[in-house]
Amino acid sequence: MPDAMFAHPRLAPLYDAFESDRSDLPAYVEIADELGAGRVLDVGCGTGSLAILLEETGRTVVGTDPAEASLAVARSKDGSARIVWVRCDATVLPTIAADLAVMAGNVAQVFRTDEEWSRVLLSVRAALRPGTYFAFETRKPERRDWERWPGTTSVDLPDLGRVERHDELIDVSPPLISFRSTYRFADGEELTSESTLRFRTRDEIDASLAEAGFELREVREAPDRPGLEGVYIARRAD
């Protein structure tokens, strides 16, 4: 079940405003360029920012997400109307013979159990052509990035006025970190969303990729969080 911040029809449209710094996304376009990927699957596409960026470079793009509210935002931003948006869980991805599957943001960390993560990896593998690639990012647990999360931010929106978001940690039990985001609207409404992320070690990620039939090719520093997060590039082994 997607978190409310992605699935609630009043919260999903706020994502782009609160997460306006998407300096992480051009790195995935560069990876697609390097690999010569013409057909890309964006897993957990959310509001569609990366999928749209990839499509604007002339690629065929399929974006998947389990949250209909986020997909509605993505469709509204898709001026070309050439992206295929699919509502589905990451464990049952469409088998589209993609050249590259990408998983940006915190998507790789929402899968809490080893069993679920394994099913996701197998689903991604099935969606790829033999010998093609999977690129995703995940935060480094030893850097304890969650300690930076608590705080309050606000944005001013034309139709809604000022919206305030307060983030707080509600459970720190590594490898699972849980937090709550409370949104306060100018009209007095208050909505909350609770999330839990799994922080996997490098050894755990390497082992899970190998077990699912991937060869790890490279781990890069995330451009927006250098030292805090790695971008993994793995090849479907055949």
C-alpha cells in the first residue's frame, strides 16, 4: 500500500513543490546515454519527473507506480502524451523488453523485507531484454542520513496558499527507519503520512543482485547526495 504522501489526492500534487531539487535525475539520463538505452522502464515513477525527462530525449518510456494519485499528476505533466503510465506494484512489472530499468528517489528502500526486495529484482529482470541494465539508488546506512530529516518546511502555492510540512522520526530501528510527515494547509486541514525505509548495506545489495541474476557493474556517488547515497548499475546476466 503506497504511503499517503503519494496516494492521497491532496498530498500527491504537493510532491514536486516540496521536492523541487531534482538534481539527481540528469544522472539517469546520462546513464541511459552511456548504455544506448532507447526503451526505458521507470519503476516507482511517482509524479513522472524522470520519465518525462527521459522521453524528452527521444526515448520510449513506460512509467509504473502503485499510487493512482501520483500517476494522475504524472499524466497531467506529460505534454507529449507518448509515455505509457501503468498502475502496478513493482513485483508485477510489465515485461516490455526494456533496455534499461531505473528506480530513482527512495523507491529501492520502500521494500522492507528481503523476500519483497527479491521479488522486485526478479520482476525488474523479467522486464529487461537479456544483457541490459538496471540502475537504482539507495542511501548508505553508515552515514545515518535519517538524522538530518526532522524539521519543518513550507511552500506557497497559487491555489492553496501556504502549505507547511513537519517531518519527524517515529522509530529508529536500523535497518528500518520510520518517519511521519504532517502537512498543514492554509484552510486548516491537516494530513499525515507515515513511511518506513529499509537501509541495506553494500554487502546485502551485492548479494541480492547476484541471487536475482544481475551482475553489478558499478556504484557511483549520487550527484545530489555525494557520500550519502550510491547509484548502482547492474547488468542482467544471461
